[in-house]
Amino acid sequence: MMIQKKDRFENRSGKVYEIAGKWDRDFILAPIEEADNECLIYTPGEMEEFLETGYFKRVGGGK
């Protein structure tokens, strides 16, 4: 699965994050809620695992 800047993902709690960019090879996910300023950083392997297990699901928005 190709993951690009601006792609959005929702976690099991219903919180939505957007790919803000990369740090080396790792993905930086920024919350779309303005009040939340805590970003997440995951390796490509972690993102793949999260998507396979359903921890994250792709949602509309982005591109």
C-alpha cells in the first residue's frame, strides 16, 4: 500500500491523523484536531502492521 503526504487515517478510538511528511523513512502523523498538537512517528513496518490489524484505517480527505 502506498502512503503519501496528506493521506488520512483513523485509529480505533476515532481520532484522525494526516500524514504530515517523513522523517528519514518514518511517517509523521499529525492530528487533524486543532486542539491536539501531539504528532506520531511510525516506521513503514509499523504502519503496515497497524493497517493489517485494523488499528488504523484509511479515511477520506487528503489529496
